[in-house]
Amino acid sequence: MNRPIVSKRSSWPRWARRGLVENIATAIIAIGFLMLFQPFALSLYSYSFVTMLAGTAMFIIVSKFPE
């Protein structure tokens, strides 16, 4: 018997689902990358690693969220 696939509705709020938050984490990683390769401000260069690390940690956590 072929039963139709019923998608289970997630109880998570729409803003906390994977797609949007994963894109934000990717943008944070990209900002850290740009901070690393800019030649103007030493303070941006100094915080680039922390920014990329935060974006990567956020991406790892968000990858466990429901679609």
C-alpha cells in the first residue's frame, strides 16, 4: 500500500528554521573573511578570526535545526 507522505509541521517559529538562520551564519563567515583580507584597519583584522569562528559555530548549531 502506498500511503501519501505527510509532512510533519514543525513547532519551531518560522525565523528559527534552518534556511534563514543558515544564510545569516554564512553571511557572518563572509564578513569575517572580508575583515581578514582588508588592508585598512588593524582592529577589523584582529577580530576577523573571532567573527569567522562565531559564524562557524553558529552554522554547526543551526545545521541541527529543522527545515
